[in-house]
Amino acid sequence: MRRVIVVDDLKENRYLSQKLLEGYNYTVETAKNGIEALEIARKKPPDMIITDTLMPKMDGFQLCRELKRDEKLKYIPVLFYSATYTDKESEKLALDIGAVEYIVKPQEPDAFIKIVNKIWDKYNQGEIKPTEKPLEEKVYMKMYNERLIQKLEKKMLDLEKSEKRINYLYSVLGAIRGVNQLIVKEKNRGILLQKACDTLTKARGYNAAWLGFLRDEKTFAIVVGSPLKADISRFCKQILKGDNPPCVERAFIQKVPFMVMERP
């Protein structure tokens, strides 16, 4: 029976990997970080270790480094299976410190098992050898820290983008809510449109906004805008005369909602 330790900080990932491997006659033990995996391996060395990269307490890189420095454990083939460190530099670091394979999540079960079985066959036939000369500590730490910094920078960027997206959605919802309240309360069409423009410019941060009701398919009955009074006033008069800018003409032709990203 082939014995494997699966290391992943997410319970559902450990469960799925365990059930998949057990279906192919592997005996599986699981650990939620590198420290737990090392403790299990030192009590009874496994035939293979499949580890995630990003984990608390001890990540996959640190785990592999410790395994390859242990005379009793350095022969164990280590496979990385990661969805966070997917760049070539991270793969190179893993292979340089002694990993035999770097698999990027997600993988189809058949493809994943095929890779695992291939590694097992090589190991069983004596084709997998421990790293003869592990990376020097300075070289390892430099490469490892670069990966951590890169991941931290990406995380910060993702958080910043998420925060901006959330703020954007809140502003949109605020504008919709404000306009809906106006539609219910305000009976005068001109005042309704004017207040709606005021709400949009305040909630969405627009420099100006204009709204109008159509008399027919190509002419407006009423047009108002906010807040650049002089410019908007001239624009509204121009629209009421039928002197429409290209964007308005395009709207008449298309007859469906669309966005124009043109400064004029």
C-alpha cells in the first residue's frame, strides 16, 4: 500500500484529495500545515508528500526545505499542488529546493492522478534521487523572500481593487435608491429630473449630468441638467432644438442602453 501525506490548510481540499487518492489505492494522512506534516513524517516516513504552498505556521516551501535537510526524510518525493503561487519563479524555487513536481490548481482528477502515479512509478523504480547539494541558505532566503513579497504585493493590490469595487457599488446603489425615492415622491417632471441629476452628481461624483423625457423617437419634450449651470443650460437648449451631439444620435439609432466613454 502506498502511503501519502496531503498537506493543505483548507479542510475541503484535504478531504477531496484524500478521497481521490484513496480511490486509487493510496493510504492517506492529512495535515493542515507544514509543522503537522513534519511531525507525522518523522514518526513514520511516508512514500510521498503532496503539499499546498500558502499555509499558516509553515508553508510548502519551508516544509520541503526541512524535509530535504533531514537525512531520514530527504528521499521522500514532494509534490506541490498550489492555486496561489502559480508563477514560474515559485515553481523554480520549489524544484530548486528539492520538489519533484509543481502542479497548478485546479486539475481534473484524472490528470492529477496521472501525475501522482507517474511520480510514484519513478520513485518506486529508484529514478528519483534526493537533491545532492541543497540551495545555500542565503540563496534560498533571497528567493523565498522574493516570493513572499510578490505575494504580499498582489494581495494588497487585490484588496485595494476589492475596496474600490465595493465603494463603487455602494455609490451606484445610493444613486438608484435616491432616484427611486424621487420617482415616488416628486410629481413635477422638471423638478424630478433636476433632483435626479443632483442626486447622480452627488452620489456618483460626476462633474455634470443631464436627463430628458422624449416627445417622440427623436425629439425631447424636456431636458434639464446639473450642476454646471451655464454649460448645461446651453447644452439643454441645443438638445431641445434637435441639434444633437453624435452620442445622442447613436442612442436614437441603437434604441438600447449603452455607454459612451468620450470626454466631449
